[in-house]
Amino acid sequence: MEIFIPNQPDFFFGDFAEPLPNGYILTGLGKMPEFAYFESTPPIMPQPPLLGGVRRLEQDGQTIFGAYGHLDSQPYDGENKDRGYFIFDTRTGTVMNFKSIEELNAAAGHSVHLVDSQLFRSQDPGRIRLRRIENAILFGPPVVVTLIFFFFVLRRRFKKKRGAFNQ
């Protein structure tokens, strides 16, 4: 599926590309998910002015709440921790930065539940439908073949038992 459909995750290396509202895409490498970033697909949309890589995020309608995994102004020390927080409005392309999770929760008006960037899944109905189709393609044929195999094995086994009773 990743060959024919744009913004598909890369199963071999774990790279991800999840669509966000208003033409933005969360893009990242499987080896370094804390360096994920937002791409803008329409050329008229501005690239969001983030302070670093997106480590964790939550989508709430048109708004993205997130945590930085590293800051561009500081060298990366290899620790997997939050280094600041942000709210990204996909309608306007603006970013508000915060120092603590408490400030982010206060600005959001509720407690945010951030998910690691490589585990984030888009809430777009088209994307949800595409994931269901992919799962049916990946898991459907093996399940059908397994059921057919068991049918033939059980059928053959019962034929042998019937033959033994008739003798």
C-alpha cells in the first residue's frame, strides 16, 4: 500500500506520515521519532514555526497539542523526555509555546493526553477507512486460508474415522 498511496507508513523502517487537518502532515523517522515535524502540503500554508522536533502530540479538532522531543537551539543529549510544549492551530499555522504541562493544560482548558509521535493515528475519516481496508488486506487472506486448511484437515480426519468404523 505504501507504494501506491501517499503518506503511508513505512513498514520496513517504521517511518510514519500521518495527515493532520488543513493539509499538514506529521512526518518522522522510526529510528528517531522525537525528531518528527509537521509538513505543509499546500504551498500557500506556512511551515509551522516549531522550536524543535515533535515527541508527543494529541489532536483535538483543528488544534494539535504537543511536546517537543528536542529543541533546535540545544544539542540533543539522547534522553527521551519532554523539553517544552506547544499548541499548533492548523487553521492559521500559529504555534504557542509553553514551558510546563500545567501551562499547556491551562491553555487547552482540559488535561491533554499526549501520544508518542510514532503511535499517533490521524482522526481523518478517510484515513480511518484506509487503515481498516489495509488491515482487511493484511489479515483477511491468511485467516481465510487458515480456515480452509482446518476444514480440509478435519474433513480428511473424519473420513478416515468413518472408514475405520465401516470395516
